[in-house]
Amino acid sequence: MSDDHWHRPLAQIRAGELTGDTGQTSGMTRWEAISGKSTGAEKLWMGQTHVAAGAKSGDHHHGEAETAIFVLSGTPAFVFADGDREVRLETKPGDYVFVPPYVPHREENPGAGEAVVVIARSSQEGIVVNLESLWPSTPPGQVP
């Protein structure tokens, strides 16, 4: 990488060039586009998540990374814990969702077609920590 910040090349990842070589969670497929591996990004990870009709992902969080989600197609629901109850954010194309660091959540797709979302994270790589439950025995971000 050059120290000349004015003359570094842009990187293009074409639609057919996304890779599944990133952290995965059961019930969904993540496709990586922009990352440290693919483009040399230092503070950003970007890609897509696909959830089949009627499917739901396993519970997970994304460590210290903030996550921004844009719903491209379908009607995915984003489920997280608030105290002892589950909260569902029902979404549709054009909606955005913010997931703070360490918050356990899952994606569900109650719709008849595949749900596709575009994801941007404040990390160089796609951090994925799969969980047994939205209520982990050790709170995310704390050492057991």
C-alpha cells in the first residue's frame, strides 16, 4: 500500500465475485465483498446475507463491530432479547437496521421468497460469534 493517499487505486468487486469464505451461521449464507482480504480495507467489512423462505438463522453476535443492514429484498425479521423477552423488528425492502456491538440476535424470514440484505461492519473482517441462545451464559464482550 502506498503512502501517497491521493493516488491509490479503487477496488471493484463484481456481483459474481462475492465469496462465502467468511464467518457463517446456520440457516443463512453470508457473502463477503469488501474486507481486508479482498480489498485491503482497514476499517470496513461489507457483504450480503441470504435467508431462504421460512428459514431462520442461529443466534449470534458480531463482537466489537457495529453492523448496519439495508434490506434489499424479502421481509426479514431481526430478533433480539430485551430482558427476558424476544423482540422482533419486522422489515421490508428499503428499511435499515443498526445492530450494536456484542448484541445477540438472529435473522428470520417469514416470507415466501428469499430475503437478501446488504451489510456493512466497522471491522476489517466479518466477525461472527455463534451462540446457543439469545441469552448466553457469559454476556458478550465479557471474559468467562
